[in-house]
Amino acid sequence: MSAVVDSSLVALSQDAAPRECQTFAFVAGDAASALAFGRDGAIDRARFQAEVRALAASLPAARHAVNLCEDRYRFLVALCAVAVRGQVNLLPSSRAPAVIDDVLGRYPDSYCLGDLALDPLPPRYVRLDAELARADAAPALQADASALLAIGFTSGSTGQPKPNPKTWSAFRTSTAQNLAALHDLLREDGTTCVVATVPPQHMYGMEMSVLLPLLGPVAVHAGRPFFPDDVARALADAPTPPLLVTTPVHLRALVESGVDLPPLAGVVSATAPLPVELAVAAEARYRCEVREVFGSTETCVFARRRTARETAWTPLPGVRVSPQPDGTAVHAPHLPEPVVLADLMEVDADGRFVLRGRSADLLEIAGKRASLGDLTRKLLAIEGVRDGAVFQLDAADAFGVRRIAALVVAPDLDEATILQALRQSIDPVFLPRPLRRVAALPRNETGKLPRSALEAMLHAAG
């Protein structure tokens, strides 16, 4: 496959209103080219489509399917088989039973589809066979661009998970933007291999490890490596220097582990702010660019930057951000209407922007102001602190003040020492009390910290 983007995708990325009622082949590229790879070799696009057709024919009748597949290739097969049946994929933020039950409660006409023997077994669970069946050869799979492909859910890090419907048309446009944002990290001719540590159910994982191989000159590793040695082995499976799609949590673990990695085409990071120091260390160790992308479940990726060298974000083609009183509105070709995020942005004349925190993170106590993000950065800057989070409690104290709390991973420091170090860099009114040391923070699969999990851990540690 050539790294040149499909001209129809380019046109979509430039249109403010993508055309509707348009059918297209949703598996791009030559049928003999690789869509996925792993230790056992490559899987071409012809085989993929044959397995999609066979699975689609066996699925139960319903309107929605909760896609719980762990293996990335099987997730791809399940995603497209559900679409072929005219059903909608539901992408929960995790496989936790309570999360699945919540999704099933919202969408009762649905079943669960997965590749593992889950315990407890989700209701109406259809498990993929160990060996995927293949249907006879047929014309390329077609989709209606206006059809709803998936509903993604926010992580719930700031409250209740919210559904976000995504059409094929929107995903085609955002994928063209992502290909443009990554073009200098992709091969000029041939297929770029991608290894991803983020789950495909997460919107960042969906964009970078599912839609790129479906619609672009990309082949993705079938698995989802987690530990540093697993990531190194998956990268070694790639026949050419791969692109690593990961998160700051995974990237830090890789750098600190000292594990050797094969040559990389680059590293892409998202889901949480990437510290400059980590970006610099990763670029020096792996001798490639670390590119951070910015987005959300609501917006998909809409900006990029090289964090080791620049502070400002560059919007993707056709994207514009405009500050609002309660955050920032994101205007993008793949969005039917602007989406307002809680992030506060300072926009330059050329359209580039700098993040100044989130509206919900701003604190005002005794006439003084600070932000939770800045307090957390100062906590993490203390020597001996491996991880940490500063947050504000929901309940107010007897004086009507919502106290600031912190959870810290620092095996060699005590709480008094950490607080004393914080006094050197922050105003006393913003010192977190309580501050509790813990063995590890309750991060989810993408490294985010659900607020409910933070408060539960704080109470347990108290």
C-alpha cells in the first residue's frame, strides 16, 4: 500500500459537512496487503473480510452489540461484523461488570461479544470461536457513510460516563486528519506497522489502532501488550520499524524499565498530559520523535505537538478552537456541530493554542487562585515521588470549604516529608490535607484516574 491518503478521504477532511448517503469500501487498500500482524505472521485484507462475513452471518438479531474483545484483531473482526449486520457497536470504558451492566441498562436491545472466558459472564454473551470461520470470496465490504458505527463512552474520570455516537462519515474524516497529522512518521511507500498499548474500546485506541488500519496504509499488531517486556516483543514482531501508540503511564514504565526496544518509526502518546521531561527522555532513549496528540471521546483527536520541543498545540487540518466562558469550543470537519470542552486555551493568531488548565480544575481559596493540574505537577516534581494526584473533595467542611486532597506513590518518603517539600513551591492554603501514601494509584486501562476510585482509595487509606 502507498502512504498516500485516499483522495476521497482528503476531500472529506476538507469539507465542513461530509457528504451523506455515500457508500464506500470500508477496508481500504489491496486485498493482499496486511491489515494485522503478530508472532505468527501477517493477516491480509482478503482474509479479514472473509472472517468478517462469516462472523456477521452468525450474530444474533439485535440493535446493539457491546464489543468486549481483548485481542485487537478480533476486535476489528467483531466491529466490522456488527456493522455488516446493521447493528451498532457499544464501546464501554472497561470490562468491569458494573460498567457493562450500566451500558446494557441504557441499551436493552443488545448483546455482548467477546473473545475471553470472562468471569462473571456478562449477560447475553457471545464468545468468538478459537478459530475464526471464513466465508467465500465476495465483493469488498461496503458501508453507508451516514450509518452509525459505534457509540463510545467517556471514561467517567470527571463523573458519569457519557455516550458519544460516531458515524462512518465522521470517522472517515477524522482518520484523514490523523493520517495527515502522522504523515511524516509513516512510510512513504508500503505499510506502516503499529503496536498499541491502549485498548481498542477507548476512542484514542479506536482512532489509532482500528481506523488507521481499516482506512489507511497501516497494519496493526493483533495483541495489546501491557508490560514493558511484552511491548518489546510485540514491537519485534513488526517486519519494519513500527509506530508505538501508547500513553504517558506506559511510556514512563518503558523508559524506567530499561528494556531495549527495536528501532521505531516514532511514538504517539495521548489520554493524559505528557510531561516534558518524559518526552525528552523517551526521545533520547529511543532515538525517534515522540508526538503527543490531543483529543477526547467527544471530539476525537484534533491537535498535535512535539512535546519535547514545543508547548503550543497545532490543530489538525480544518480544525479551529475558540475560547468560551466555560471552556473552549472545538470546530472540526468531522463534528456535526462545535463541541465545548472544559479545557481553557490561549489561542495564538496562527490558530495554535496553549492549554491553561480546565475550568473544573481552577481553585479559589481565601482570595487566592491555583489549578489542580499545576498542583499535581509540583507534587510529581518532588524527588522520590513516583506517581500522584491532587484533587478537590466534593463535600465541604464545617466552614463551607471543599478541601484539597492528594494520593501519592512514594515508597521512600513519609507524608510529612512530602508536605514539607510542597511548602517550598505552593501557597499553604493549597496544601493537600489529607495527603495519603498508597502503593499505586487506581488508574484504569488508559492511565486515567476515575474520580470515584480516587475518593474510595482516599477513604480506605485514611
